[in-house]
Amino acid sequence: FISGDSSTVVYLADQETNNVNELYSVPIGGGTVIKLNDPLPDGGDVGLFGIKLSPDGSTMVYSADQETNNLHEIFSVPVGGGPVVKLNGPMPADGAIFEFQFTPDGSTVVYRGTQNVIGIDELFSVPVGSGAITPLSNPGDTTFNYQISPDGSTVVYQTSTGGAGQDQLFSVPLQGGTVTQLNAPLPAGQTVESFEISADSSSVVYSIGFIDVIEGGSPGTALFSVPIAGGTPIQLTPEFVGGSGLSGFDISRDSRYLVYQSNQDAPGVDEIHLVSLSGGASVKLNAPLVSGGDVQAFVQNADGSRLMYMADQDTDEVREIFSLAPELPELPPEIFSDGFE
């Protein structure tokens, strides 16, 4: 890792004791090496569940069993050295913090762990320099996947609250408050599979699938969009027929539309489509495929103006790269009751 002002390098190494990883910093041009973590107990180690540099490059947050062997907690420290601050709250024996993320502005850390009850992974937020710890998930909910919105205001997470392998999707303000379920009620046997937050932080797109095939790695069955604060989900795709499904999706950089790869038109033939986040008919993006051909992958460029995809489009089993400008078709102007557009 390199600090935000490019003056310091931070690294993890078993520099002093073989097989005991610790965290160090050193001026980028060479100089005195500073150990960043506090002394470890016998058996202690740094970094089992990650080390991360704040977005402004000034602070490291690291996982370590620094106070008690096998009790993995998270700590923050300036990259140039200084006081080490424990961020999580009191932990039960055998508890652990498994995952943590900075908010985009670097002011807050959101973390997931068994801070209250062994076997129940919950979400919390805390200022990066320490302070009041805020519970985010509903008490007793087991969380396993979460994202922070790009504007840093909201956390969206999945839980297994549905029972029988059924996962649900929720949002909550970063500073705590009302937890809102985002997905519509699911039929028995279906589950929320994955989700993505739009770049403008206004919407969440999620996929659903069948529990028994999700566990086997098979693709999802439909895509939905919903306001990040809650509302009525909009179904963006048809329910894919048996033998077909969803292979991947990505929201456009301007948060207007969704690109997705699926077997929507023919089972076993992956293609890419585009659809507005507000719903409506989808548009196929790839050119017609040769018999036996399909799309293997796609990616947007940094500003979303171009989309590249790999496909054996012209010759079966000959994979090539294609580029296009993804655009929704122009819609006719809406005419209001007073006759004006």
C-alpha cells in the first residue's frame, strides 16, 4: 500500500518473527521502518481477515488477534505510525470480525462479525478514529454480503432471514435507523442471489433464483430494480425458462439502464441485453450469432460510453472482442392530460 501523499509504503511481513505477520510502514525513498500494530500475544497475527488503506491514504485498518490469541478484531492506525485504536466493541470468546469496508469518504468503517452472539454475523458502523458503534442489521439477522452506497449514506445487505435457505435484501442508513426490506415477498424455493447499487445511489438491482440450483452454481431466474430506500420492485427481465438463466449484470455508469448477459432468447445461448432501470422492453446488444456461438463476457469502460464483449459471434469456437455504444432507443414523448409534453 502507498499513502495518499505518496510519501509512505505500508506492508505486511513476518519481518521480526518467522510466520508471524505484522504491519510496517517506511518512507517511500527509504528510511526508518515503523511497526504499526501493537505487540501481539503468543500465537497472534495480523491480517487474517484483511488490511485496508483509507480512501485518502492516511489510515490503515487491519484485522488481528492483537489482544487475545484467536480473537480477531479490527484496529486503525495512521500510516506513519501513532496510537492504535480498536474499532469493534466487546467480543465473546471465539467471536471474530470477518469483513470490513471504508465508506467512500473514509470517515467510517462498516464491519461484519460475531460481536454479540457466536454464529450470528451482524453489521455495525463506527468512525475510523473510534467512537460510538452503531448496529445496522436487525438483531439476530445473519448477514453475509453487504455494500456501501457510492454516496456513503446507505448500507445494503443480504441475510438468511427467510429460512430454508431463502436470502432476503435490506437497506439501512449508515448512521442507523429503520431497516427496510427491498425485495418483494419470494415464493417458496426462491432466493435473492446477488445485487448491485447504482452509481447515483438511488437504486438497487437484484437477481433472484431457485435455492436448489443456486447451491449448485446455476444462474438466476429474473432481475428487479427497487429504490434504495424501499418501494415497489420493478421486474426488468422475463422469468427465464427452464434450462436458461442469468450469467451476469452491470448497471450503467449514468444509472439509467442495466446491461445483462443471459439465455433470455434461447436456452444455452448467452447474449447481452440492455433495459431501463425503470422497466420496459429490453434491447439485444450483440450482433446475430453464428450457430453454436454465444457471448462469454462483457465489460463497460470507465465512463460507460462503450461496452466491450467477448463472443464466438462470427465463427463458432473462435472468440473475438467486439465494442459498441450502448444506448436505449428513443421513447416517444409523454403527452399529459393538458396536451403538453
